[in-house]
Amino acid sequence: MTIEVMNESGMDVDLRMLSQLARFVMDTMRVHPQAELCIKAVDEPTIAELNQQWMDKQGPTDVLAFPMDELRPGRVGEEPEEGVLGDLVLSPAVARRQAEDRVLAGHAGYTAEAELELLVTHGVLHLLGYDHAEPEEHAVMFGLQDELLAQWRARGA
């Protein structure tokens, strides 16, 4: 797997962790071992511009996913498709604010790093074709996201 991670956000970001997490999610979802992914951390003006350009939404967002070859999770017993998974664009500044909001909402000890972990996992699932527009899709995607994050975090314990 080729995972390129860049930080153009002006903030301190653990690029190694983001790469390792993306690899873990892709491995767990049985993405082809030769698949490619690019993760870019950017500042708020950049992600706001991309959000306007591609999603027709105003203001900065936390993560944007740009799929390339429409790869899907591999199935047991089948060879996964080879290709470029796509690009993830993250905003560490938005992630930090969201983490602070979670702490204020009662999730003591929640960190910006934990929020970035969530955003990378969420973004990779979007690149693999998962969505959350409908209640059924939401339940599937967020359930899978929670499972992946629990497995990831259990590895570090």
C-alpha cells in the first residue's frame, strides 16, 4: 500500500499515526495491498475553499473524501481490486474545535488526536463507498467506524 501523508495545515499533526491508522483501516477492509491513498492536512481557508468548490457548502469542514477508482472493500475468498483509493483532506483546526466541543459535552479526556483518528477512519470508509445520507446507511457506516476505531485503539493498549 502506498499512503502519502502531507501537512500543509500549519499545525502539529502526527503524520506517522495517520498513515498507520489508514493502513490499518485499509487492511481490515481488505483493500488491495497495492492501493494508493493520499491524506493531506490543510488550514481552514483551504478546506473552506474545497468545501465550497466540491460540496457547494459554505465554511470549513472537518474532512473531505475524493474517491478515484471507486474501490470497494474486498470480500473473503475474492481478490480485491487494485487501484487508487483516492484523497482525504483533513482540517486539524476543525478537529481540535470538535474535540473541545466533545469535552464540553461530557466526553472528558477526548483529544484532537482522537478526533483526527475518527476523521481518517470516516474518510477512508467514504472512499470505499460508504455513506450516511439515509438512516440505514448511517447505522452501517457509523457502526463499522466505531468497530474499526475500537480495534485500532485496542492495539495500542
